[in-house]
Amino acid sequence: MKQIIFSFSAILLGFSANASLPVGNSVEGFSGGTPSANGVTISASISADTICAGTTVTFTAYTASGCVPAYQWLLNGVQIPGATADTFRTGALATSDTISVEAAASPNCGLPATIVSDGIGFSVISAPATPGTISGNITPCAGTVELYSIAPVAGATSYIWSMPSGWSGNSRDTSILPAIGSSGAITVEAVNACGSSQQGVLHVIAQAVPPALAPIAGNMVVCAGSPEIYSVHGPGWSNFIWTLPSGWTGMNVGNSISCTAGSSGGVISVTATSVCGTSSVVSLLASVNAFVTPTASISTPNTAICAGTRTIFLASSTNGGGMPDYQWMLNGRVLKASGASFIIDSLKTGDVVKAILISSEQCVSVNNVPSNQIMMNVLPTVVPDVRISASRIMPVPFGVPVTFTASHSGGGAKPRFQWLSNGLPIAFETNPIYTAANPNHGDTISVRMTSSAACLTQTEATSDGIRIWRAASAGVGEAAGTWSGTVSLYPNPSNGRFSIVGDWVGGHQGQNVQVELLNMMGQSVYSTSLKPEGAQWRLDVEAGAHLVNGMYQLRLRTQDMQVTRAVVIQH
């Protein structure tokens, strides 16, 4: 708090306003006059006529030289108990109190039996009382000048004013005319030679001019006849005055106005007032739009798709506004999907997709607009497969051609083929049938097909291979008769499991063939028989895992033919 101290001169009870009076302490060393020859005189330690309440004064009694009578000090003529010395100290004097001393008779002093001195008294004053109520505006506007005052305080010679932060002004004794700063407390003290009073206090709330109004909140683009609400943020302002464009109607409540837009736009403005002033004008330019009718459409790249295909649908609109939204539907059921695109991978044949446009335009004749519908056709998944067959049973005699034929599923209307030998493409062999004029022994023939079907799990499929086995002519007559045709074994060596392939000519069909496997000592370790019905025949042998590794002899006999072949068993 800033203190402003003011003083003025006054004559009070016979002393100067600028005099320094003792307050609440003892003052020693003042001596009075010389006593008369037969009398008693007293003196006080303070020579002034006026003292402050609580000041300690020492009184001293004097008699004729060398005479020391018995003393009794008196207050207003009444004996003070215990006060019998030649001095008396007290700090409890009041105005109109008189101190005197009574001297008892003494033969040495030649005094009468009892004599009482003249009395000494003082005017006793106190510090001023607390000032009364401070008068003035308790809610002034900051920056203005206001008058604050108090009633005069008895005994006061000056006043000390204290102002809140940011205040300034001049004193007029019991009043002050400051310029208003921030909120706070105004205080005043009454002062005289004996001290200052307690503070008189007035709490003041300074009213600032409210801050500028914020921009008007509300739609800048509206529809003709639409209800609108405009508002402005302006704390501290108590009254708002709105102005609307021509043709608009409305009613304001506080800092907002509810209105109905006209057919044309214009300026909306507002001002506000408070006890401390008027705001600047705040304006908003509003335009009015005509009503429009929105439309919506959806599309997808292909309505015929493969099962599980991730399919995207795209939505577009007219009069959808700057931020149109779409609610997607599947078979009439609302989906948890929005936005201008929709992706799904679980469609079935007959599913119907559509979207509902939610236009962001303000002035639309209808809010929710359905799009066209798209019905989907979902094709099954196709797994391509290809197999081959040979025109002859292996083994095939050297020099005999073999024709291979491809059969397939899932190849589509126009499959493409590439024949392979040992996994490598055979040049120019791209038809479903391939003839090997003279294939090599041990070659593996297969075919790779590229499907033209839709919804493939894979575009290519490769067949299992057929291995070429070659056999020499068997026309062997190792015993009785002659074998007409060929006999082949494969695999050889084997683990005891191998195949015998026979090819005979002439009239041998229907004859019984005795098959026997002999060890190196000529002992039979396996035997069986068969009766082929055709010119080509095959026998799968299971000689058994009990055979030891080594060389064996296979013997085949009919009623008029015999042939032998070496067999190697190797586990």
C-alpha cells in the first residue's frame, strides 16, 4: 500500500501541533523553584502543561535548607498509600488530576504541625480515535477519478491515506481525490502528537472496461427461412444490441439472438454496454443459399467376381456438399461402414449393395438419398489339375515310339500345354498329345498346363511324370523252345520288389507262365505263376525282404518257351 501523509497546524490545549510530547515513558531532570524559608515546594520533571496519556512524571518535594520533614503525597487531596518519600512517580495521570505533598511537623525545620504544598496538574491527551466510515464509490471504473472522505476526528492534527496499487491523487485533509487503479482497500489514520489511530478501511472493487467482444458465432451461409442462432462472447458487458439484415426477424436474449433468415444475406452486428463504457461494433457477413436436391450413385469394377475376392465399391454424388458421407447397406441391412468407399471380401451370388448419401450441403430438399443398387455374381474357386497317360506299358522296347495324352480339369476353354522331359521344355510340343519317337531310357515325361479359367487358385499345374523304361528283345532259347517277344525287369537292382513286363507275339496268349527266382546255388527262393490274356502283360513281384543282398536268376517258362534274367537284390 502506498502511504500519503498529510499534516496541518493547530493549537490544542495550549501546545503546538508540531510539538513533541512524551508518550508512555518517564521524563527526568526538570527541577522546580526554591522553597520558601518556612514552606514546602514541589516540582515536576515535565515543564509542559500538556502530556500524553501514560507518560510517567516524577514529582520532587523541597523544604528549607537542611530540613527533611516526613512527607505524604496527595492525589486530588487524598493521601496516596505508601507515597512518603521526598519524590513520587506516576504514569496514571488524567486531566484535572492535581498532585501535592503534605509535610509533617518537625522541630528542626521550624514548621507548623502540618503544611501542604501547592498542587501541580496537567492536561492529558490521547492518540485520536479510529476514523469513521469512509464515504465513496466502492465499485468505481478503473481510470476514473473518485472522491473519498471521512468525518473529522476529534484531536487529530493530520491524516494518513493509503491507496490500492496503481492509484494516485491529492489529499484534502479529511478527503482524497484519487485516480482509480486496481481493486483493493482504501485506509486512513488520524494523527496527533500522541500517535495515530487504527485504520479506517473501505474495500473497493475496481470495475475495468470489459474486454473487446469476441467474433460473432453462427452460420455464415444459411438457407432462406431457416432458424438460426448467433451469439457473442463478452464477459463483463451487461446489455447487447443486435442488428439483423433486411428481411430477417429475431429476438435477442442476453448475448445471443434467435432469428429467421430472410431471402437475402447481409451484415449481422452487435454492440454491448456496461457501467464503464460501450464496446466496439462486431459484425458478421451472412449469405443465403437456395435449396438443392442431392443424388448418389455407386460403382464397382466388376459385378462377376471370384469367391473371397476383395471387392471395392465407390460412391459419388451431386449436391453432396464439401464433406458428403455415405451409409453402406448389404441386402437391406445397415453396415458399420461409411465414407466414399466400401471394401468387402465375403460376398455371395445375389448379394445387393447400395449406399445412402448424407449430404453436407446446408440447403437440401432431402437429407438422406439412396443410390443405385448393384447385384453381385460370385464364381466358384477353380483348382487346375492335369494328368498324362502313355500309349504303352513300361518297359518299352528300344525303337518303339510312345504317345502321351494330357487330360485336365479346371483348364478353362483354352488351356495351354508345354511338354517336359526331365523338367525341361520340349521345343514346339504345346498340344495336348505328344508322341516321343524314340525316348531315352530313364527319361521322365510330364506336361505343364496354363489354365484360362477364372477364379483360379493358381494359373499353372504340372502333371506327375512317366518314366521311360527300355527293354531289349527277349528271343532267347536258353532251354527248350524259343521266347517270342520281350521280357523286361525294373527296377533292377531292387530291394526284392520289382515288376516283370512281357510282350509276346504269335499264338502264345492264354498260356500259363511259371515264374521262379533262384539263388546262386540253384535253390528256389520265390515262385508264382500267371496266365496272361493279351500280348502285353505285367507281373509285380514281392520276393520278400528276407532275401540277402546278391545276384539271383529269374526264370520264366511256358509249355514251349523259356527265358532267364539276372536279378540283383540290394537292400
